[in-house]
Amino acid sequence: MSILSGYCSAEQAVRGTMTETILIVDDEEGIRSALAGILEDEGYRTVSAADGIEALALCMRELPGLVLLDIWMPKMDGIETLKRLKEQHPALNVIMMSGHGTIETAVKSTKLGAYDFIEKPLSLEKVVVTVENALAMTRLKEENASLRGLVLQSHEMIGGSAAMVQLREQIQLVAPTNASVLITGENGTGKELVARSVHYHSQRRDKPFIEINCAAIPEELIESELFGHERGAFTGAVAQKKGKFDQADGGTLFLDEIGDMSLKTQAKVLRILQEKKFERVGGTRTLEVDVRIVAATNKHLEEEIRSGSFREDLFYRLNVVPFKVPPLRERRDDVPLLTGYFLDSFCRREGRELKLIVPEAMEALKRYDWPGNVRELKNIVERLVIMTPGGTVTINHLPDYLVIEAGGREPAGGRLDSVLELSSLREAREEFEREFIIQKLEENDWNVTRTAEAIELERSNLHRKIKSYGIDMKK
């Protein structure tokens, strides 16, 4: 029987790329030569080694994309070579080959990290397909690592102030543990960013990060969202549904705005923290989960406890490690860094050249108190990228209220001047009201309900004004 059987044409096989290098390790020159010829016909570059020692030396000089490794060889057998290869290059995929293969050998190879095991005589079709699958897996791992890097970068906490340096150091200490974390801070300070950073620096980084906004879900639905429900548990429950705790098993569950959670739901969350068990709504089966809890709130929970709105025992369960995210007005030195980061991000997204902010405008941004914190800064920078003609942002392009509150002079030709030039009081009032509503929406994280309460206006009336003034709520 020939060394390679079952030949199929190159058009029938999955083709590789010209840049992939495959290392063939076999003590038989005929097999090395035959495999090299076939793989090179398929578009791959090959290098060869006659034994494990030579293979290890080759990998130190030039790391291949894949290794085809025979098991029975002199000097150093394939199993020992595989073990050393994986110690030196953990991400390297290795396909084992043997003419005397057994299930025990295949299992041992797999446990040591081999991608696959193929028997001799080698089928060309199987070799080509297995090689392409292994290289596709390598590319997938590389893409995963790249995407993970982008995710980490997108959730990077920007800032060189003492407060941010200290916060990052605390995260590095706490993240590898399983301790519950309670994050406090004003709206828009970046509490979710801290939560994600805790997860991505933890041992659970490869497991899910699931979030739920406790303030955004109606009371009658919050338990179903958290714990799931069984079919027929209530009207409309036509199928079983997994809750957030189910989805986060092995990973991290981020309970945002936990201060708005009802006492009834708090009691059930407390039980899960204590026993790591729960039942779905309408179910009787007890489920066990391994979930790390990270909670956040903009409320003072000690005051909520005194008023009877928050359980003291749940507070102490959550508050194992407290993080306080400082408001932007307490770290003004970070404003230029954040502004630069957002400018670069939005200019890239919109396909525009990077805009520059003149020193006078940057000073105004630094002096402003930022009631909406980092989120307000982000929204303003996005607006500047879209609305500013040319490549330079001056103080004239900043919102008038920001310049005034920052203590700067009203820019000539700014919107306040244009308001004063309007012909009627009605037009001036409408323009001022529009800017006022936009500012208050930014301060309240674009939450219509909270904004309506803050400005003492009916929610339905605020909705009508937002619509009539054409205010973009897609923030």
C-alpha cells in the first residue's frame, strides 16, 4: 500500500494560503518528501525535520503555523516532542501521525494538547482537510486574541490623575479574586467601565459578562429577567427562559443601579449570594450557579438602609470590596486625555480627519464642572466632531452654557449671540428651552423620566418638547 492513498485534486481540497509554514517531522525521508510535495501543491510552505530534537531547534529559529508530527521516531519520540513543543509554544497546533496508533496513544496526545491524530497510511484528502481545519483554528484563536484586545481597549479607563491611578491599582488587586464588588459614583462616571475591567482582569475573563439595569426593568418583570421562568409560569410564558444568573454561570453578573431593586427581589438575590442556589419563576427545581456579583449604584445605600428601602444584610454581602468612581470635576487633569481619546474615536468612526482643539477651548473644558461627568464630555465631543466645520475646534464651537459656567467670555458669533439676534421673544425662549433640555438630558444620562423629575415637568410634556425641538435621543 502506498504511503499516501485516496488522492483528490487541488480543486477538491480546501486551499491554504501561501504564507502558512508547516513543519513536517518524520524519520522516514519518503514520507517527509511526499507530504512536502502535496502540501506545497496546495499552496503551503514546508520545512522538515528527521527527529524531535531537530524539530525543536527549527521551531526556536522559525515558528511554523502548524506541525505534522510522527510518534515513533529515534532520539526523541513524538509524545515527548509534543510535550516540549507545547511547553515552549502553547498556541502551536500539532497534528500527530502514526502507523501503529492505538486509542491510548491518541488520548494521551490529545491530553498533551495535540489538535488531531491521523493514522498511516495517510489519506491525502484527510491530510489536506485536517491541515486546513487546524490552520483555521489557529487563525480563529489569533482573531479571538485580537478581538479581546480591542474589547479591552474599548473599555480602557482613561486618566492619569491620582484618583484613577489608585482605582486601576485596586482593580488589579481585587479582580483575580472572587470577592463581590460594590461600585458607587455619580451618573456618567464610568461605573460599568470599572465593572467590565474587574471581569476582564479576573480568572473568569473567558466566561460571560452579563449586565442588567435594575432601574430599567418593571418590578413585575425583574424576577423573570434575573432568575428566568418556566413555561406557563405566567401569562405569556410560552417557553422556558434562562435568566441572567443562568447566563452568567461561571462568569460575572453586573447589577447596575441596584439601589432601585425592590426589597422582594433583594431577598432573593441575597439567598443566591449566600447559598448559590435559586429557582426559576414558576419552577420547583433548585439550580446551582457559580456567579461573581459586581453591583453599582449612584445612591447612598447607607441612607437607603436607614429609610428602609435597602436591606442591610444585602449591603454587607455586596460591599466586600467598595470602589468609588470619582466625578470628572475631581479629576480635571484627565479632561484633555479623555477629550483626545473621544476625538480620535469619533473621527475614526465618522471617517474624518482628526480635529484639534485650541488651548482656549481646552481650558474651558477643564474649568467646566461636568454635572453629567464623562458621559456628558463624550456626548459633547461627538457633537463637536459632527458639527464643527474644518479641522480646528475653537471656543466658539463649544456650547454656550459650558463657556459661561466655565467662567469664559461669551464667544462672538456663539449661539447666545444668535439667540439675542432673534426677532421675537417666542423664538428666543424656544431656543433657550431647547438648549436647557439638552443640557439636563445629558446631566441625567439621557433618561427622560429622571430629567422630567429634575426640571419638574410631566414626562409626557417633556417627550412632546423633545420631539418638537428635534432633539436626537440616540446617545
